[in-house]
Amino acid sequence: MAGKRKNPAHNDLPVRVYRGKSKYEFHPPAGGSISLCPLDATVPEIWLAYHKHNEKKEDVLSVASMMDGFFASQDFSELAQDTKDDYRKYAKRLNKVFGKMSADSVLRSHIRKYLDLRGVRSKVQANREKSFLSRSYRWAIDLGMLEVNPCKGVRQFKEAIRERYVTDEEYQAVYSVAPTIVKVAMELSYLCCARQGDILSLTKAQLMEAGIFIRQGKTGKKQIKAWSDRLRSAIELASTLPLVNDVISMYVIHQRRGQRYTRDGFNSSWATAREVAAMTYPELSFNFTFHDLKAKGISDLEGSLSEKQAISGHKTPSQTARYDRKTQVVPVVGGQQRRG
């Protein structure tokens, strides 16, 4: 028999079992609630339902097990490496809150509360973590393991469209103080309008006679970025990266032992380069990300939006438009050239 409760009427109930609005409910230590039986059930019937639940609790799918199952799935294996890394990070944070809960006991109200609390520190990360959790639920539902996705219909935070344009002066300032790996990555990202993940995974086998073959990890778009003098210079600079003990690396940007750089490892070098630039050029602002270099490349391209879309490899013009950030110079009234 459970110890005394605040409500004496509940003293005969099993531990963590309470009278709910429509059912007697079991409240697991990890949170949530599980319906046991109707309110008109007798005390013995309540205990029977409680024992039946405990007998099968090992078969209950927890949120942690659900996410682990998704990580072992074919769906997950087909994702880009950067996306996989992000999802694993999201899972670690989500496990602290939801991991021990049964997946079918998580409610929309739980998701809303998580978003609100997580959003105090980072609204963007709160959105990303919720999206990952929702994807894990969709995978489990597709396999018939669950029926309801508690993330569905929970409104995410509105994210401001990024408008930061990196000027030539800011770009050159960072480039001038950066180590070789950062210099090469900057040039490849800017010139090829490429994402960081596609740059770090670039292999020497992708260097072709016509240019550099890149298959975008996010969209799957295949392109050959045609050679220019500046692009060739970037690849020549990459060839000077040191290797130890006569090691041969398959990667264009590589560590001393030939391995590719991880995103975290590269970002550490990128952050250091920006810090040095800030100290060397205090009159400039360096509040931009590495991904903003791709936007600078698209912004600096000549041509119409559709022409920029073809070069960038985006699926839609609206995606390209979000990266086209350079402010246009337009004539004032009376300053337009007259047509003949």
C-alpha cells in the first residue's frame, strides 16, 4: 500500500497512481501520464491494472529507444554527414528531458513547454531539436510502432531571415590572418557558392579537367564548378598543407595525418581566425558565420536571380533569393538614363 497522500481518498492507490479527469492515471518518475482504468473501477481493479502495466513496461518504447532506432535506420543512413552529426547532438539534449518517457506518453503540451524553456537560450536550436524529434516520431509511426506524433501542430519560433553581407574588406581581413586550411576553405566556399560540409568532404578525385565536381550534400544537386585562375590558386594552396611520415591524403583539405577535418575541428580554426582579425582590424565587424561566405558568393554573382539559382544549385528561386544579400544601387528621380 502506498504512503499517505495529500488527498486521503488516494491512500489505498498504488504509488504514483492518481485520480485524473476521466481515468485513473499512473505518473512515471520521468514524467507524463498513463491511463490505467475508468474512474468507476474498484481499488482491486486499479491495482490489477497497475500490475499489468508494470509487467509489460519493459516492452514500452521509450523516447530514447525510438531515437536510437531511427539512428539505426536506412532513412538516417541516407542523410548528409553534417545532418547526422546535428541529429546526434539534438538527441543528447532531448534525452535529458524525454529519454526515459514512453514515446506514446509524450503530449503536445510537453513539446510546447520544452520549446518555451529551450527557446530562452536559443530559439533556433529549440526549433531544430523539435524538428528532429518530430522526424523520429514520423519514422516510428511509418513502421507502426506508434500512432501519434506529439510534435505535429506545435508552433515553432519564427526565425528572422539572415541578411548579413560580408564585404570584400571584411573577407580580406580574415583571409590575411587565417591559417592555410581556413584560407582554402574560404575561397572554395565563396567561389563555388558551396556549403561547409561539401568543402570539408571534397576529395582530390573530384578535381576534374573541366573543374571541381561537387554533389551538394543537402540537395543532391550535381555540378562541375568551372576553373578560374583564382579557383586554381586555391587548390594549389591546398596542396601545400603538410602531411607527416609520407602520408597521402584523399582530401583536398586535410589534417597532418591525412584525415578530413570534422566540422567542430574546422570551426575552431575559423573562430580563431575571426578573433585574430578582430584584434588586428578593430575598425571592422566580424559578426558573420562561415556559411555567410556562400551568401557572399551568390550575392557577388552577376546576372538575374534565375541565373544565380542555376549556379548555386538551389531548387527554388526563393532559396537563392535568401542568399542574395548585396544591397542594390538604384538611381534617384532624375538620375535615370534616358533611352534613345
